[in-house]
Amino acid sequence: MTHTTDPAFEADGNEEQATGGRRRRAKGTEHAKAARVTDAEHSKEGTAKRGKGVHRRKFLGGMAGVGLGAVAAAGSTFALLTDANGNKAGAATNTATLTIPDLLEGTTSDSTTTYTLEAKTGTAEVLSGVTSTTAGYNQSFLGPTMKWTKGNTALLNITNSLGEDTTVHFHGAHVPAKMDGGPQVAFSDGDTWAPTFTVKDDPTTLWYHPHALGTTAKQAVHGLAGMIIVDDADNTTSAALPTTYGTDDIPLIFQCLAVDSAGDIKYDLTGYLSSGLSYPLLVNGTNVDDTTLTFTATKTRTRFRLLNASPSDIITVQRSDGGTMTQIATDQGYLAEAADVTTIRLVAGARAEMVMDMSDDVTLQAVVTTGWVRGGSGTYDFLTVTASGTDTPDDLPSSLRTIDRYDTSDFTARTITLGQSGTKMLINGSAGTSMSSMAMISTTLGSKEIWTITNSTQLEHSFHLHDVPYQLISINGEDPTGVELGWYDTYEVVGGGSIKIAMEFTDFSDDTYMYMLHCHLLQHEDEGMMAALMVTDS
């Protein structure tokens, strides 16, 4: 692991949105008190260790999740919350081969592919040499990658062997509400849930993880997460890109976790405020704190699918030499055209895809910044890619897809307010800790809407909408540019800031089962920052 100055923050405290390389000031009212958990909770830290002295720029780098106004106002209150990995030093001392998650082989018959998953407990090393109690799908930690084909029918037989209720949400998938894996369809230990649906998504990178009320963070941080790749045999862009899984199409699943010296993985406020924590960064299940992973690229052009499966922290991917990567997709599939970028910033739950054409070896870095009250920080040399390809790939297509930007002049407008009351997190004034207590948004099939997502707190939020993708219309009052013009289902809302998003509700309606909209900082979701979305026929 090599630590360098965090590129996501300038010394003046302005936050840089690495997706477009532009710094933006949130225009919302800055209530620093909203960023504090409570004085009583912080006092438990007392004179907790603070590590070595931190330069102001490093301090601001550790404040990524608390909002712009709180950085200036919180002072020593937050100094207790930034003693994470950023105070380590030194290069990685070990190397290991990148682990590629298994590709789950489904059984196909008459255009229906059946996948079998079991959510179960196990053990794994999250800290080197320390055994942690973990969970995974079909294995002890994490899960296999599923590949779905657009137009085919997917049937999943998912057995719960966790000893407690769970659900499995297909994050980013456009599926019926009853099959979405929200909290209404939680199933008990020993039961098997068997959702089935036609795959309607364009080629994209999705993922799957639990989504039951109050246990999402606990189950996900212990390892219940896996990637989904949606393919389309008729898509000409896909045909022109690397698609051989594990060879030139590589999944990278990032998790920044909180772990004590005994290996216990923390998931809630009490756990995160305990002393003696480490915040390891895992890539495909391997701790890269002091290990740089290696991958030999046998093809000149290699595609990387990036997933931030962290509960709260922000991951920015970059090259150690400052060179460019070619981003080809956001959460919801291909961009209109490939974009050369130097950083790809992923808030909790977000995905992106990029390709690199390599004649020389490349080292990729992950910059971790705290998304919640405490968390990881620092820059990790997490993957060295050895260039061994001798082929000459064709030029990338000049157009990857057509994205028609919405004219929102006649869209139905709504305001969604992300708020806080003590340790409860709110949407539109309600804490969604039960189905009956959630705020409810009702819309109709075919409706076109523009939502203003307003963050009235000084905390970092990662806004995720189930069911349909959305376009960014504005970000803290500024027009989106570059890769921000792609399709999303998860996007950052900084403290005191706002985004405007537009979407169209197509295909699915239900008068019983609901979709969710929530913060994808999993602790905030479990603390109530979740609302229900009902899409009906009329």
C-alpha cells in the first residue's frame, strides 16, 4: 500500500467530483450540527488515539462524508473520527494474484436460465492472519458472478441458511417489484425464494446483496454481495468490446470495512465508534492494505468492471502514473461515447466500466475517503496489470449507444428531502425503519418525473432508486457534463447539496409490492433513510 496526497480534495476544502474533474460547492444551507452524531456518543471516544499529526489537506480528505459546511464548523469534534488508514505509511510488502470470482453456471432450458444460490455463514481472513466470521453466497465470503442475457428469462432458487431473515436485491435491475428483493419479500432461515423475470436491462454491470429491514449493513459487510453482468448477443457495442470473463473482462469488487483486532466486522454506529479499529480495503475479497494484487493481461485491451460494495466509504480509482483510463459505462450501461478520464469516483453502491489498452505494465490505485462517521482513508496500489498482449485491437466504436436527453419541461416535479433527527435518518421527514413508517411515493405507469433530491444534513449520502434508471439534470445547481450524461441508479448527494434527476416509469406496476428509494450508505438505510415507491396502473 502506498499513501499519497488524496486527490479528491484541494487544500481550500472544496470537494472535487472526480467524474468530471470539477470542484463543486453545495448551495444548500450548512447546518454543521446535523453532521454530529451526538456529543455524548463522541465523548465515549475521550482521548482516543489520534495517530500522527495530520496536514490540513489530509484532514479534509478524511472528511469526505460530512458535508462542506461541517468541515469548517465541526473542528475537533471530527478530529476523533479520522484516525483511519491515512496515518499508515509505506509501500506494499506482498504480492498476490488477483482472485476472479467464479462465474455461476446456470442451467438453460427454453430461454430460461436457472441459477442456484445459498446465503450462508462461514469464515475468512479480512485482516491478515485473523479469522473473521463472514457470510457469502455459495461460499464463505462474497458470491459468484451471474451473467444474464437480455431477453432471456432468469429463475433464481435462493436458499437462506443464515439463521435469520434475509432478502436478495438485484441492484440496478429493471424487474417487477415483487421480484426486486425489497424488504416486503424477506424470507426466513431454511426457506427458498424463487424470483423469475425476463431480463430487460441493456448490457451493464449490476450486483446483488441483502435488503431486509434493519439488517442490510450487517449482512452485506459480512460478505453477502456479488456481481451481475448483463449481456446482449445482438448489441454491436458489446461485440466490439472485451467480453471473455476472467481473461479480458475483469470484475473488481471493492469493500472498505471496519474490523477490530479480533476480526469482528462492524456494521453499526456502536461498532464504528469502538476503539482499536482497522479499515482494510478488500478487492475481490483480498485485503490490499499491504498487498498489491497482480494480473497478467493476455490481451492488449482489458475491460474492468468496478463495483463499490463498501457500506459507506468512497472509492476513487486511478493510475499510479497519472495516465488515462477509458470509461465506457456508468451504473446503467454504456455511455454515449467512450471518455478518457484520470479518475473514476464511486460512492457506495455505484459501478462503472473502463478499458485500458496497454503496451506497458500499469498499476491501479484506489483512493479511499471516509463516507460515514469513521472509515478508511489513503491511497492503495491495489493492482499491477502486466501487459503481455501481442494483438492489435480495433478502434473503439465512435458511438457506444444513443442517449436521448430528457426534455423535462412537462415532467411531474417532486422534492425528496434527506434529513436527520438525532441518530435517525429520514426521507421526507419519515424514518423508514418499518414498512408502515416509511414515506410513500405513488406514481403511475408511464409517468415521467423530475425529482430534486435535497440533502438537508451535512452528511454524505448516496441516493439509489430501484426500478428504473435516471438521468442527472443538475448537480448542486450545475449542468452535468462528460460521464455525468450517462444513466445512473446511484449518485452522490454531498452535505448541504442537491441533485436533480429525471426518470420514466415503464413496464411494471403493482398495487401491493413496492420499490425502494434510499441512501446507499448502508448504515443510513438501516437507520431509516429509505422510502417506498408504488407504481400503479393509474
